[in-house]
Amino acid sequence: MAAKKAPRGTLGKVLHRVKRYMPLLILSLLLTAVSVFFSLYIPILVGRAIDVMVDAGQVDFSVIRDMLMQVAVSALLSALATWLYSMINNRITFLVVRDLRNEAFSRIGVLPLSYIDSHPHGDIVSRVIADADQFADGLLLGFSRFFAGALTILGTLIFMLTIQPLVALVVVLLTPLSLFMARFIASRTYAMFRAQSEARAEQTSLVDEVIGADKLLRAFGMADEALEAFDQTNERLRKTSLRAIFFSSLTNPTTRFINSVVYAGVALAGALVVITGGGIAMTVGGLSSFLSYANQYTKPFNEISGVISELQNALACAARLLALIEEETEPSDSACTCLPPARGDVTLSHVDFSYVPEKPLIRDLCLAVDAGKRIAIVGPTGCGKTTLINLLMRFYDVRGGSITVDGADIRAVTRHSLRENYGMVLQDTWLRYGTVRENIAMGKPDATIEEIEQAARAAHAHSFIARLPQGYDTVIGEDGGSLSQGQKQLLCIARVMLCLPPMLILDEATSSIDTRTELRIQKAFALMMQGRTSFIVAHRLSTIREADVILVMKDGNVIEQGSHEALLSQGGFYEKLYNSQFATV
Amino acid sequence: MKKLLVYLREYKKESILGPLFKLCEALLELLVPLVVAAIVDTGIETGDPPYVVRMALLLVALGLVGLGFSVTAQYFAARAAVGFVARLRHALMAHIGRLSYSELDALGQSTMITRMTSDMNQVQTGLNLTLRLLLRSPFVVFGAMIMAYVVEPQTALVFGLTILVLSIVVFGIMLLCMPLYKRVQTRLDGVLRLVRENLGGARVIRAFNREEAEREGFAEKNDGLTVVQRRVGRLSALLNPLTFVIINAAIIWLMHIGALQVEHGLLTQGAVIALYNYMSQILVELIKLADLIITMTKSVACGKRIAAVLEIEPEPTTGADIPVLEPGEPAVRLSHASLTYRGAAAPAVSDVSLTVMPGETVGIIGGTGSGKSSLISLIYRAYPASEGVVEVYGQDVSTYALDALRREIGLVPQKAQLFRGSIRDNLRVGNKDATDEDMWQALESACAADFVREKEGALSYMLESNGKNLSGGQRQRLTIARALVRRPRILILDDSASALDYATDAALRRHLRELPYKPTVFIVTQRTSSIMQADQILVLDDGQVVGCGQHEALLESCPVYREIYESQYKKEETNHGC
């Protein structure tokens, strides 16, 4: 069911985050009150001045001078207070939004990978960027307008009651109309703003995907087709935006109309009171201030109603942002012990795993790896090799059975201490916008340039890095920029070489590197792997042959295991696979 | 900015009618003080209650008509703003799709996404408000001034000077804010980039236990953004109080003049009230205008960022069609071709000469970063040759229409990139008119049919973004099928079998040779086994061609090739199969 109204909690949660800035908020409120008071006092002063300009020769200049002096002081005080509270509101808003963004971002670090793997990244990006932005806009407007508006209404009412209660009554009686209309419209716009936010997120996802694959699409001459798909979401966004914007913008004219009714009511009642009271119950100057008040009084209604619709948008956006913040995280491991630097005994016992419960992938997998052994995992594509790595690194938790390192169940130790024990190089290279040096030093940010160079040399990346325009300080673009796939892999390897953890996971780590370089890297790896337990997924059998144990996987199960020679002589699946390397076809 | 306003043309009617209706509404509002003056001067003076009632009803009537005008105006403004931005988004998207690869490299993806989303939102809000208020506010302001002049010519100076001072203040603040808003958006780019990076690199970041450091890095960037946002906020917070002070100063002056005039019997009390009312109206309007100016400044800054992308000259896409090949002519010919990337110190690949006859298979081999991918990118014109000539079907590639050229080429890029959607949708990227039968044929040739058949729904099986629910090898085979489904005359495999096991790789090559339409095939690879049977093999080392010929000959003549080969086949194994 589509949410018609903001979930009740959203506002509460937002306020909870504002609470930290309570002293500032109170100060802002006080200043607002000061500003409103003085701005409302001015019409009274002007009214008094007008009252003494009765007719030619009947103008009391001393009173006028006095009044005008007071106007000047009031205007200055009011402006000063306005300026101060605007600054405070500004500060609160941007700090609250900053906090929310930080909160959302730190969620990304603790969300289960299954969430990140299964949600379009563009949608998450849209929450942290666009929704947070819109929320900030709404919040700022809310702060600066809402208080001022509410106080102005209250203040004007009081001033009006003191001038002429009868006429003021007209205003009071007509007020609910205004509120009713604003409420009526606002309650209908939340759903529209929500739809707009969702359409926007959908489009961001698409944009994220298309721009990410722009070169590919172009190579296929499919940019136009991508544009067609884009146009569909664009049209959807246009429609939802138009509805949300138009309907929410109705508030203003509607309340303005009601205001003009109020204004007419005041003019009518006021004039009649002046006529019947003969200038005793109310003076002409009093009527003037009154009319000015009627204007002042109705203006905040306009603003508040505008703010209410703007707030609907802000709340719709906040709800999406908060949903991300409240997404269930990985179970906390703060109660877990730390895994000390491991010797490297790894045991898998009766491991069951599947990404989706209906489709079991790994069933009852048992495996004991002694410290310092080199394990190669081979098998046809899709047999579960990468899944095994997901489990070893605890990117995903096993559904049944257990995995232990040095006898400790990996679910009983902190993720950090477990992962510190592994060095991982994946086939999907990931580099970030930044210098080569920063990218290599990712696992050890305090590494010296000598250490970084040494690691790069070991990974045979030094020579190409040296040829980059600024060497190690060359900034590489998003996702590695114009580096070749192989070069990116070399950098990822250098990254691990720098850390030298006790255990290694190499998932097709050298798939895009030429075989000569690979051989040299392997020598470096061999040196590095000495005494380290390592898991290697590879297709190049030359890599695999030197492993202590080869696991042959098929359909989520280990079907053969043993040394290269033993497996070959066994004449099973491995032999078939091995021979296909040299099959002349 | 001109680049942007073009897209408003479509909404010319709305963008004229919207403000016009607003204007009518404002016009009515200007009559209100006159009516009030009539109530005071005529109604109260003569003590005529029915007259007062009539005038009050007139006020309500004015309000009602105003409501009608205003709602119409809001509708037109919303329509124009939303429609304009929708067209602009379309235009920007289309434009990005026509930029050259070099431009894309230089821009970066994150900034394009912010421009496409956040900047667009700001422009929409800005335009909407502008259409609503831009005509209205100055009109009310100047209208009030003129009306005041009608009431009492002497006050014109007060109004005129006030408006002048206000304009200076408003535009001054606007000019100061503009560059800051641009900075805000630039910093937003950075924040967005970090979010994207942390989603894409979740595994690596966790593997290196970098979550905390990333959080800190993000907090720092986020702080940087907040600092500029607050700075610009502080600056724009001046606008409102300054306006207030100036207007009140004007009111004081006005009252002073009014008092003198009344004393001399030149002005009535009611007229003073009217003058005061006009000044108040100006105040109300200017406070609204101040908000508008802030929003406008913001959206102009954002609009400029969008325009900056639109102003980048797109790649020329028009040109000739691919001709039918004369017998005996080469399909692809490179002569002394080089490619130097923008900003790079040295060419990625230089002085390559190569002649390929139709139906031939060319192997390109070489070390990591030796320029293999750069070389083939010249053929499908991802980058223009910095030097030398690249010809396809007898003509320079730059003379062809880009679409025509690429229609003939099936590319399997290094990185197996797939889209969210069904397998069928993904194959359609290769050829939008392909039938299921065509797709199965392509899948068979790409050794992908078996696993696709096993998926639930087969061709209708839904892939997650980037095909995350497939294994690396499965993804690669789908990308090969995607290239084959278009039955290309030239097929380029850019190291695209790296995640395939050897058996599959071998089967794949056999299938490629058996393709009925006999494409010219370029195979970029690390494995000599993949190109042993190629008609010619190009050996690259550090961007230079160090060998060209067939397998056996290269083994003799090219030390680099021999070394690569030997790194893959230890001596004893060479006898094993070959």
C-alpha cells in the first residue's frame, strides 16, 4: 500500500537528531520572538504617527519624530535578530543533514553484502545525495519560516486584540479556514512527493548504470536505445514531479484567497466600527495598523502553508534516507574475541550455503587445510569457487556447518581480526579515484614510499607506474581510469604485497596479466606464500600445478582433491580439465 | 546559458502565460490599497456603511479572480519547469552519449551523475519559482512605485532611491553567492563519488578493514561540503534583514514627507495610509524576491554546470556508410598508426602497420600495458589515431558515420559488463531485432547456451545490475554472445576469455571459426594457445610492434613471443599435445 502520509516515526526521528542542537534551537526561537515582536511593533508606531496627521495644520511633529525614532530602533533590532536566527538555523540544518549523511554512509560499511549486492547502487546514491539535499532545503525553510510564522500569527493576534477586540474577532473566526485548506492540501501531497522521490531514484539507478557502461553502449551503437529506456523513466519522473509540484503549489493561492477574505472582513468590520464608534472605539490610524496587521497576519499563513507542503517533500525524502539508515546491519561482533595473527589452519565442516534459500549451492562441504598449505580451487565456471571465498572472508555467513581458523569458529571472532589475516586479490579489480600511491597503500595507509615501491616492484607494477606522467603521484580516475585491466590487477596485487597477511586469497588474481609477468609475480607470490595458507582460484593450470592440494569443485561440491600428480593419475574430472588446455582443435 | 534556454522554447506558451497570469494577479493586488483608501476617505468620511460593504465585497471579488489567475499561473509554471528540465535531462543524456571517449575520461562519471540529478533538481526548482515570481515581484515593486507616484508625486524619489539601493544589495549578494554555489555542487560530486566507490568496492574495503578509514574520509568530505553550504547560507542570510532595514528607513522617510504634506494640506490621511501600504507591499514582495534570488542564484550555478557539459563539442557521428568490399581489398588496414591519450606522457601504442584480409583471424599478444587494447580501440574508433591512418573496408574510419562503423563491429570488451534486466534484454544490446532463435545460435557459439538453459526462464532470466548473479565466466560468455548476436563483419575479442577455463576457451575458438558469416576476427589475449592458429599474430611490447607473423615463424624470430609461449608451455609439455 502506498504511504499516504509520512510514517509517524519520521518526524520524531528527525527531531531526535535535532535534539543535539537544542540550546541553539532555543536561542533561535528566542531571537525569532524578538525579531517578530519588533517587526510587529512597527505598524503600531506608524499607526500612531498617522493618527497625529489629522489635517492641514493639525500635524503633531514631535509625536511623529518620536514615533519614527522608535521605528528606526525597532527595525534595526528586528533585522539584527533575523540575521542571527537565520545564521543559527543555517547552522543547525546543515549540521543535521551532515550528521544524517554521515550516519547513512557509515551504514554502507556495516550493511550485509547481500544488501549491497542486491540493491541498485544508484538508488542508494540517490538517497544519500538527492534525498538528503531535498531534506536540507525543506528543513531550512521549515526552521526559518515555521517559527517566525507561528510567532507572527500569535503576535499579531495579541496586538490586534489590544487595538480592537471586536475586529480581531473577525480575524480569529476566519482563521480556521486557512488552516483547514493548508492541511487538506498537504495531506494529499505527501504521497505525490514520495512518488517523485521514487521516480527520481529509479532514474538515478538507470543513469548510474548507463553512464557506468557508456563506452560499451557506444561501441554497440546502443546509446540511442539506452536513451529510450531513459526517456521512459524521464517521462515518469516528469509526470510525478508535475503532480507533486502543482498540487503543492495550490496551497499558496488558496490561502492567499482566504487571506483576502480576511482582509476584506477586517476592512468592513473596522470601517463600520470607526463609523459607528465615531472614532472612539477605533481611530483611522488604528484601522491602518489593523489592515497592515491583517496583511502581516495572513502572510505567515501563506508561508506556513508553503512550508507544510515543502515539509511533506522533506519528510518523504527523510523517510527514504532513514530507511537506509535503519536497514538491518550485519550482526554486531563487538562481543567477539579478536583472532590473533593466525597460523593458518582452516577447517570447513559440513558447510551449507545458498544465496537464496530455494537454491542450495554448497551442500555439506568438508575440508581441512593445514597451516602453510597452498590450496588451488579449480572447476568449471559457476561451480561455487567465488562463493567459497565469500564464505572464507565472511562476506556471507554459512547457513549450516561451520568454518574455523586455528580452531576458532570465524563467527566467534571479529570480522576485522579475521579479515586482517587474509590478503585478497579479486578478479574484479577495484581502484578508486586517487593517486597510485594511495591505492597501493590502502591496506597500510602509513606505509613509507619505500615500502610502497618495494611492493610495486614485487608485483611488477613499478615499471609501468614509473612511466605514468607523475609516477606514484599520478591520479588515476574513477575505477582505474585509462589503466588497462592488467595494470589494474598489478596494482591490486601490489596492495596485498604491501600488507603481507598470514593467509592469502587469490581469485583469478592474474587473469588479465600476461603470462610472462604472471610467472614473475608468481615467484614473488611463492616467496610470499611460504608458510602462508593460501587459496587460489585460477584457470591457468600452471598456477595450479604447484599447489599442495587441488580442490576440484563442481556444482557446489568438492568432487576430487589431491596433488596434481595424484589427480592426474586418478583419471577423473581434473584430468579431463587439464588435458583440455592443450587440446588441438 | 543560451544552450539551456533553447529547451525552454517547447514551453514558450507556458513560460509566457504563467508569468502573465501572475501579472494579472499582481495587478489586482495593487488595486487593494486604492479600495481601502476609498473606504477610509469616502466610506468613513461620509459615514456610509452600504458603501463600505460594497467595497468589502469588491475586495473579496478581487481575491477570487486573483485565485483563478494564480492557480492557472502555478499550473503553467510547474508545467514549463518540469517539462523543460525533463527535456534538458533528455538532451544531456543524449549529449553524454555522443561525447568522445577522451571527453568521458576527462569528465569522470560521478560529476555526470550529479549534474544529471542534483543539478537538474535545482534548475527545476529555480525555474518554477522564477516563472511564478520573476515578473510578479518587479511588477508589484514598480507598480507600487507608480501608484505611489499617482497618489503623491513627491514620494517618487523615496521609492526610486529605495529600489535602487535594494537592487544593489540583492545583486551584490547574488554575485557573491554564485561561485560558492558552484563550489557546493563540486563538493557534492566528491561526496557522491565516495558513496559510489564504497558501494562498488564494498568487498575490497572490508577485506582491508578500511570501513573506519572510509567513514573518516567521508566525514571529511562531507564536512567540506557543509562548510561551503554554511558559508553561502550565512551570506544569503544577510539578504532578508538588509531588505527589512532599507524598507523601514524608506518608511520613516515617507512618513516624514507625508507629515509635511498633510501639514500643508496637500495630502489626506487616507493617502498617507495608501502610501504606507504600498511600501509594505514592496517589503512583502521583496522578501519573497530575496528567496527567489537565492534559489535562482543556486539554479543558475547548477545550470551552468549542465551547460558546461552541453557545450563540449560532441564527437562527429555523421559520415559515409560502410561500402561493400571489393574482392582482394583488405578489411582492416593500419598504417603507422599511433595513439596518445590526452594528458599522457608517451603514446600507448605507436607506429603500427597491419593489413587484414576479410575472414582472417588476427591475434594480438603482449605484456600487461603493452597497448593491445589501445590498438584495437583505434579500429572501432573509440579514440582517433593521433598519427597514421586506420582504414576499415578501404576507407579511413574517421570518414564513416560512427553508427554505421560500429554496426559492423562486434566488440567483446575486457570487462564483462551486463545490465539489470533479462538475458534477452542484454543480448538485444547487441542486436535489437534479434529473434530468440538468433539469440540461441549466438549463445551456442559463445558456449553459453548450456548454462542459460539451466536458468529459470532461460532467456527471461533476470540479471542483477552488472550481472552480479552470474559467475565471472558466465558473464564473459554472455558478453561474447552479445557481440555475436549482431553477426558482425568484424569481431573483436579484447582479452575476453580470461575467466573461461581452457576447455571452454578452446570450444569457443572452434565455434568462432565455424561461424557461417566468416567475420574478420581480432583476438587480444595473454594466451598463445588462443591465437596459435591465427592467420597473423601481432606481438606488442611497451606500445611497439616487436613481431608480426604466424605462430611457428614468430617462435623462431620473435624473442618476446617465444618467451610468452614458453612461460605457458614448459619444455616437456610442448610435446604433450601439439
